[in-house]
Amino acid sequence: MSNDLWLALLATALGTLLIRLLPLLWMQRRLRRLDGADGIEAMPRWLSLLGPMMVAAVLGVSLVPDRLDAIGWLATGIGVLATLVVWYRRRSLGWPVVAGVTAFGLVEVLAALP
């Protein structure tokens, strides 16, 4: 492998480590400062908003197709519809995603056929 690839691999590994390690160290330091207060009261308020904000961001990005033509919007609409139908029937997280991605992909592939 070339040196560039090793450097990219090292940077990715270091970034992945830091994404996990820094919040852990920060929270440990915060708990020590709060004299061992455990549970929800030790958690910063802004952290409870982070999860819903990320879900909303991912949803917003997912609802705008890469291709801004009729096929792109159709594939996105059918994918969303398939996701909602399967979620309504199954009430799970995995199968609706599989159905939505499959429906989206099928529309894209069928639209590309001559």
C-alpha cells in the first residue's frame, strides 16, 4: 500500500478514537466535579437535545433527492411511502429502512432501463 493510503488509514483511526474518547473523558471529569452525582442530573441539558436534532437533520437530508428531476423525486417519494407503510405494519426500525431503500433503488434502476 502507498504511504498516502496508510496516512488516510491512520487519520481515520485517530479520528474514530477521538470521537469516542473525548466525550468519555469529558463526562468522567464532569462527574468528578459534581461529586459523583449520577444519572440524569449529571447530564448537561444540551445533550438531551442532541439526539432529536440529529434525527431531524438526517431526515431532512434524506427527503431531498440527489437528482432534482422527476425520477429523483418519484424515487424519494416511493421510498418514503414504502418506509412508512412497513413501519406502520411492523412497528420496528430495521424492516422499514430495508423497504425504503429497496423501493428507492428499484425506482432508480427501473428508470435507468432503456
